[in-house]
Amino acid sequence: MSPRAGGGTTDRGGGGRRDGVPGRFADYGPPRKVEGGLRARSTRGAIGRSWWSRRFLEVLESFALGTRLTRGRSYARAGQVVRLDVAPGEVTAVVQGSRARPYDVRIALPAFPPELWARLEADLAAQAFFSARLLAGDLPAELEELFAAAGAPLFPAGVAELSQRCSCPDAAVPCKHLAATFYLLAEAFDADPFQLLHWRGRHRDELLDRLRVLRGGVAGPPAVRSAPDGARTTVEVLPVGTARAVTGLPPAPLAEAVDRFWSPPVPLPDRPPTLMTGPDLLLRQLGAPAPAIGGPGLVERLRRAYRRLAD
């Protein structure tokens, strides 16, 4: 077990690069071609179309991982990832490298405990905006702020929150096999945004069923949740939506109630602001343009222009 750059831990096979000294992996050539591997849909430029996949990759690129992500992106587009599985708390993958035997990859991020998910579900169900978007299969951008306010950030705030492991001999973290897994994971989030919530501990069907029950607005008996380790937690089921807002309010005379019919019973909360990304995020994901239209120098000129416009 060796420390990662920037924090966290990683497990490695033997024979990697240590303190700049080449190991056995330096003797291997290009990766072996894979038949039927998982190939990134993006063939050039940035990977990630939705706000949540771009946000995930923005966090990843903020760790200053350099060319490792570039090599991983090439692996992802070449179809070197044989398998990718998302489960609560961990993502596992099999990536074909230059050796005959593929490498095993694991990226762990702590799942939220059942009692925290119960609070999140109550907050989501209490606002029709979130419930409607989730039930329609979409993740609104404001979801990130709601989770952060509940002490449950959707994305890792630092590299130390991720536990990364690859069975290859390269000691760099992330190696190109881990980086390829990150990019395929971002596209998996594009295809099914609930994969991100599943990684954090709540399956799509369970979350949506829970929201439907809570949106009924009637308090029910305490719910019993089972944790991955077998422990069982009792969570109080509270009324949500309109029932949650009016619970405890004194009855009002009919005449007064008619006058206030169109007024909310309690002040409505402000809608969370939409989060903004860095102005040069797209430029950091795209490769250098062709020399005919400016080459690498054009990227730097555009970067300065974007930053001035943002200011």
C-alpha cells in the first residue's frame, strides 16, 4: 500500500516505476487489441455531454493529473476497457493493456449511509421540482447544491476521497487504465444519470419508489433500512410536500382562509442557484486544433479571451 499523489491510497502490483526508475512495465509495448471492448462514444474532443458527467470530469481534471488522462482517454476510445460495473461505494473494471492478462481496476468512493439517504429523499420529495425531474429520468443542476447542503456532496472534493487500485505494474496514480475507467464512467453517467446516485448508495428503482411514496404527503410507519454490512436502521417517515408545509399550523376561519387561498401557507424557499463551471473547462478537455486554424497557440489565445469575458 503506497500513498497517492495528493492524498488517499492505492494498491499496486510489483515492478512499477519508483522515484523515476523504470520497472518491468517499461519493457511492454502497445496495448493488445480487444474484440468487443467498451469503446467511448466520443471519438475526438471532450468526453461527457451532460452537466453531471462534465462536472465529474472537471473535478477529476482539477487534480492536475496531466498526460495520464490523455493516455486514458485514448484507451477509452480504443475499446481497451473490457468490463465496467457500478455498485454502491465502488466501480470495478477490467482493462486490457500490453500484457496477455487484463488488469483489474477499482475506484472506491464512500456511499452515503441509510439515514443520510432518508434525509435526502425527504428533501427531494418536499420540492415538486426535484421529484418531477427525477421521476422523468433527469438530474437537475440544482441537485448538486441540495446534496451539498445536506452534507452529502455528489462529487469528491479532493483526490483523497477516492481510493484507486489497478493491478498493473505502473506506480502512477491514476495510471492509464484507471484514467480510461474514469472516462468510460463519465459516459456511463451520460447514458444513465442514476448510475452516479447508485455509486453513492441508492439504486434508481429504490429512489424513485421512495419518492412516489413520500410525494403522497402522508406520514407512514417507521421504515427499516438494511446497510451493506447487514445492520438495520429505523428511519422515521415524515410527511412531505404540502402536508409537510401545513403540519402544525392552527386552523383558520373560513373567511380568512378564502382571502388567503392563493397564498402559500409558509414562505417558499428560494430556488438554489445554478452552479457555474470554469470558463476554460472545454479548452482543457479538447486537443490542440489543426495548424491550419491556429494550432496550440489558438488554444492559449482563446483561454485568455474566455477569462477576460468571464471577468
